[in-house]
Amino acid sequence: MKIKLFLPAAGVLLFAACQNKSHQETDTVNARTEFFDKAGMDTTVKPSDNFFLYANGKWMKNTEIPKTETGWGSFYTLYNDNLKNLNSILENASKANAAKGSTKQKVGDFYTSGMDTLTIEKLGIEPIKPLLNKIEGIKNDKDLINFVADGYKNGEGDLLDFGVEPDDKLSTKNALSFTQAGLTLPDRSYYLEQDDKAKKIRAEYIKYITKIFNLSGDSANAAKYADNILKLETAIAQSHSTPVQLRDPQKNYNKMTVADFQKQTPNIEWKSVLSKLGANTDTVIVRQPKYYQTLSSLIKSQPIEIWKEKLKFDALNRSANAFTKKFRDAKFAFFSKTLYGQQAPTERWKAIVNATDRNLGELLGQLYAEKYFKPEAKERMLTLVNNLQKVYAERIQKVDWMTPETKKKALEKLNAFIKKIGYPDKWKKYDDVEVSKSTYYANLQSASKHAYKEMMDKLGKNVDKTEWGMTPPTVNAYYNPSFNEIVFPAGILQFPFFDFAADDAINYGAIGAVIGHEMTHGFDDQGRQYDAVGNLKEWWTKADADKFKIKAGKVETFYNNFSLLDNQHVNGSLTLGENLADIGGLNIAYDAFKLTEQGKGDKKIDGFTPDQRFFLSFAQVWRIKSRDESMRVRLKTDPHSPEMFRVNGPVYNMEAFYKAFNIPTTAKMYIAPTNRLGVW
């Protein structure tokens, strides 16, 4: 379980908190106005009424989302700028005529093969026909299970979702973990809800399935196949846990012997399946047993022909973006346009840059880090992280609701954080990945085989906590409770979240809040259940745990009251961890900011005090405008609150904010001190 900062893109970078006095004064005096967008503010809105719109209102009104995007704003611009940098690397690598097997040869030829749409058009679906023929040869349920298990080594598996990861309760050892699978739509609600919007999406989904079969040449019964697949996936959806249920670490930890798993799922021969997967183990962790129990039942109750139809569709849908333009357009029309509101397909070069990063991430990452991330930036980031860590320790020591016994263990966990910044200390190898300029589909398959082998080789071995869960160019960040680590890839360590020339208020309001956010994930409603070494273990006294739950419950209730669109409410249970991290992160960043020379003073820049600039910087970091369709999906499935509430929720619960903007007790959003949210 990795807790990410944001879905499409996330940003952070550093600012050295422990600078010498002269450097701090120089930064403050020379702070450039371009680090803060006064023109995007809407000063007709009072800070006390809606701080997000006060800071971003004009920008929100005047900004048009590009047709190729589902939203626009700070994270998106950084993400797209980063893609341009990666594209430059790949364009150069593709022309380098590098030695076979070298880093540049592999990433350059992978990129070239993806951009070679003439060859892709010429091949059509020929590359996937051997797989479709295998599916056609399935005669019964035993053949079905054998096919499913056999395929994973070749990047062709289906119906099972599993990984090799730290055992939640024995974090030093890798275990085989199974999670729910089998659905194509974002989550179970898209199959089960009966409102008009859900029905419309299902109708469009049937059209999409039909289109995929038509394009594959299997058009005679395409409409019937689509209907069958939707009904089968609806039956599967009934077994799925909800997004809120998936957030409970204890309920999603079900360790059992393979023999016990077999008793629960009699129609799946697990000994044979595990052998074919290359998994030598007698115990497994089953995150959502109900899915596998239902799968076992459906394998017997559903006609084998319907299963074959689903397997064919899954294979074609999974690889559609590697096929002809008609396939790509069909997938775009349903997933990107219908579900998320995107108006035009993503440019081809962007799609292939992303594909290269997904499949050869640490090869591309080496070239990226070498060019765009300098060692001194890593050192300054570490300085800032360490500074916020010290502030966090002070806050833990000062909380009035926690006993000394639990405080001691909380501090042990905080001090045990593994900090990863920029890129790994050792790079993964891709020696077994074969890459050719003219075989895009085959390149994808080779990369998938490599990834699978790399994963399965870890089973039963000690956990390597030097591994990264994101590639260096990724525009995101995460906290991983099993490793007890906070991770900031190089891709997010740049403006608008940090710039050496900006004043402390800007940097602490942006990157400082993000670092504090990731730290707080170690102590949110999920992360707090893991101890200092990453084990899912109760380390709180019962009294302290109960107090935490009461405080967290108030946060949940508070965010439930926020709504968007046609009265679509934020799900306070789903977003609880992120909301706790937002509130805690901003408080920690503010305390750290107040230790700087600028934070201690009152010198105005652009007419704003240091504290005002801190809060305005935070608000503009979350300056994002989303399409309605995208926001509807997010409200159902995303553990992050919409950006307006990621800003307004924390600030209206901070005394420093009220003082910074002289907000009276009669203000619209005023919250009395005794009712303000706060855990850390």
C-alpha cells in the first residue's frame, strides 16, 4: 500500500531550511513576483468566505482546459513540462545509434517502435492473434484456469491480481498477496448503481466492447458478446469491496495456507496455479477473499464460451493502444472521453514517453536524473525534510491527548523514516529485455516478462528496502507504511513546488506542505496502524487509539459536508487519510516556516505579509480545474478531496490563518477554536 500525493501528477521540491542568515535575507529581498500569481486571484471573494477562490478565482474563471487533458493547473503544467524533457531525452536516444543492449539503445528503440505508426497499422492485430488462438482453444473450466495461470509469465494473465510485497505483519519478508480483479470500469459502483448517469456509462461500455470485437474481425456476435461480458462483470462487481473498505489494513490482511485457500475456492486448483505462476509458497495473503470465492463459483456456473469472450475482450482492450488508430480511437472515446471528459486524444509522443517510463523506468530514469536532477538539489531536499521532521517531533511531544507511552513510540516511528529523494542509489537492470525499433507490441511483451520475473524472484526473500515504487521521472510522491518511507522522485522536485530563487514563504507553503503531508501519512488512520519497522501492529494504548478515532471522526464529518457539481458530496471516509495528511502537513510546514528569518519577520512582498504569502502559496499549489466527468470519477474512487477542499479544509482550521488575514469571528467560514480539527 503506497499512499500517493495526487493521481494525475504531484509535485514537490526542496528549500533548505537551515541556511545562513545572509542567504535568507538575500532570498527574501530578491524574491521575484513570478513565483506568485497575483493576477490569478479574485479579490472580490473574501479570504474568510472561500480562500481557494480568493487565491485562484480569476484563474479558474479564465482558464480553459486543453482538449487533450482531463484537467489543468499546477500539477498538469509540471507534468507536461516534464514530458517534454523526457521526450527530448528519448528523441536524442533514438538517433544515437547506440550499442545494442545499452541504456540509450533500449529506451531509444522502444520509443521509436511506439512512434512507428506505419508499421503498427500494417501489422494490425497480428501480434495478438497467437494469444486469441490460445483463448479459442479453451474447452472447459480446467483449461480456463490453466490459461489464466500460464499467461502471467508472458504478460498475458487475467482474472488474478497479485504481487510479491512485504508481509504486512512480517515486513522483512516478501509474501504473495492476492487482490480483487476482473472489472474493467473504475469500480463496483459503475456496475451496480441505477441512476441515469450509471446506466448511460454502461450503455456506452456495451458499445465499446462491441466496437472492439468488430475491429478484431469477430463482428457476427459482437453485440451479444458485449451483453454477456457486462453481465459477467456485474456478477463479479457484487463480490468487490468498496473503495472505503479497501482502506482498512486489518480487514484486507487475510493470511492463510494454500490448503485453506483451496477450501474456500474449490474450483480453482491452487497448487497447479501457483506452480504455473512460479510461486513456491505454502501461504498466501488474500486481500479480498470474497472475490476469489465468487470467481471460483462463477467459473463453474458461467458457460465457458462467455469466459472466453471476456478473456478475448480483456486481451484486446489491454493492448488496444499498441494497435491501429481505430483501436486507439475506440479506447479513447470510451475511457478518456465518456468516463473522464477528455475532448481529444493525447498526442502520440506523450503516450509513448509514458509507455517508456512505465516499462523501462529506471533506464530512462538514469538519463533523466543525469540531466535534470543535480546532487546539490538532493542534499538541499534532505535538509528540508530533516528540518520538518524535527518540527514534527516537537508537535508530537506537545499534543495534549496522547500518553507518554504512545508518544515515545510515535517518535521512534518518525525518527525511523526512510527518506528517498530524486533517484535510487542503485539502478535496476533490464538485461533480459529485448527491444527492437520495429516491434512495439513485442517490446511491451518483453518488458512485461521482465517485470514479472523480477517480481517473482523476490518471493520468500528478505525485503529490499532500497527499492523504489516509482520511477525517477514520475511527477508524484508517496508514503509506504511497510517500508516506513517517504519518497520524492526527481520528477516532482521542481517549480511550482520549489525554486531556489523564491522566498521561504513560497517554498514552505508549497513543498514544505507536501513533505509534511507525506510524513503525516505515517500517522493517518491507515499509516498509524504500522509500527516503526513497517509491521501492521497495534502500538498505541487503547485510550490513545480511541482518542485518535474520535478526532479522525470529526475530520470525516467535516469533509462530508463539502459538495460539488449537482450536490455530489465528498466521501469523508474515503478521503480521511489524505485529509488528515493535508491538515497535518500544512501545520508542520507553517511551524517550520516560522523558524526562518522571513517567517520571524513581517516584511511585505507584493503587498502581502510573510504569513499571507505562505498560505497563498499553498492555495496556488492546488490550483487545478477539472472536467465534470473526471471529478465524478474522482468523487467515487479517489482518496483525495477535490482541490478546493484540500485548501479550504486545512486553512479554516488554523489559528495562524485567521490572524494572517484578520478574519473576524462573524466570518462565513469561521470555526471556533474549540471546534477546529487537528490531530497532529
